[in-house]
Amino acid sequence: MIHCRLYFKDRIVSSIDSGDVEQFKVERSKTAKPATVGLSLLVLSKFLIYCRKRNWCSENRTADVSRPSTRDSRRMRVLSYKEEKKYFEAVGDNLDLRDLVLIILNHGLRPNEVLSLRKEDVKLDRGHFAIQHGKTPSARRSVRFTPETLPIFERRIKNASEWLFPRPANPARHLALELMDPRHKNLREKAGLDFVLYDCRHTFATRLLESGANPAIVAKLLGHANLATVHKYLHPADTMVNDAMDAFSADRKLKLAS
């Protein structure tokens, strides 16, 4: 029940609709396996049934939300470059969302890792920034700027807040994912796209592997301790498989001839 309480916080029970439950499922899926997500939805359902008996709400909105399959990996969406361009056209001058997505696409960070960055984490003179508050030693890592993200950090470090992504109404606090998700949802629907912010991290990892990066390096950049976690991003196209076999055959022929 603790995950439900952390997500819904002080929400009035009667105000929770099926869309809220669906988003809770998406957020829970980012850190939990399908079976665990299903259990969280079951707990939430039992709670809402109790609330309905007490006349605190009229509907159990979990009934409208499908349970994740335990046979398959959770939903993972990888953006094409065409979709990426289409999205940024829709974003326009929404700098918070534009910067957030660009940083994730360039570095594979978790959305919350970006939003919680402080000025003290940024070392412009050394060419990198640090993720200092990860849950594991692997998650706490140093990340180099790219040509696309360096101007973002140079601009954001000049704001008056200690945070790179401060809340406009309360600069003493950083923007939260709960505030950014609805903005993202409106814009990606406007662009006719269907993906969550976390999918930008999947996109980074998949593109990096497709470019020939070593899986161990990808795991380090993502802040993963286990190489097995990176395997879900491996989707080799037929051309990549053919190229690999051609290279293997050529190398074998050369070795046998020597």
C-alpha cells in the first residue's frame, strides 16, 4: 500500500479516475516487474472497494485498467528519429520539457535524475555533471556533456535557484515528474505520438547499442550494475545480423588461410 500512498499522496479518493490509475501503473512499471505491478493494482483495488463500501467513492476505477502480463516484458517504446523531430516541433518554446527530453535522449538518464540536478552537480570546466543521489553505487555516476546538452547546462546554471529545473512558482523546489507528465501527455497527443518520458531512456540505450557500443559501457552510462538489464534493449535488425555474420565469415577465412 505504501507505493499507492506515495503516488496519490493527499488526493481525495473520489477524484481518482481510471486515467490516474493507468498513470500509476506506468510509474510503478518503471521500477517493478509486471507481477509486482499487478499486485500493487490489486492492493489499490481492495482499498477502493473498501472506500466504496464507506461511500467515500462511487466507483472502483482499477476495473477499467488492464493488468500487465507476467509472460512479457513491460511496455517499452523506442522513438524513431522522425518521431523525435515531430515531438520537438510540438514542444515549441516549452523549454522545461524540451530540455528534459533532450537531456534524456542524449544521456539516458531517468527523468527524476534530470529534474533533481543541482548546480553543485555541474562541472562545466571539467566537461561533466554528476548523479550523486542514485539508489545504488552504479546509479551514482559522472556523465559527460554532449554538444547538444552543454548549452542547456550553461543556460540553466545561470538561474537564481539551486536547482537546474526549479519550479516557476517555488524556485526553492525542483520540478517534479508529476508536473511534467501532464505537459508531456498534452504535447505528444498534439503530435499524434504515444510514449512516456521514460521511453526516451529506452531510446537512448537502444540507439547506443545499435551504433555498436559495448553493452558494458551502455550499462555504466545508464547506471545499471547488472549487464542482464541491458539485454532488453538489444533488438538487432536483420541487416545487423547479416553484417555480423559477414564479418565473422571473412575473419574465419582470413585466419584459416594464414
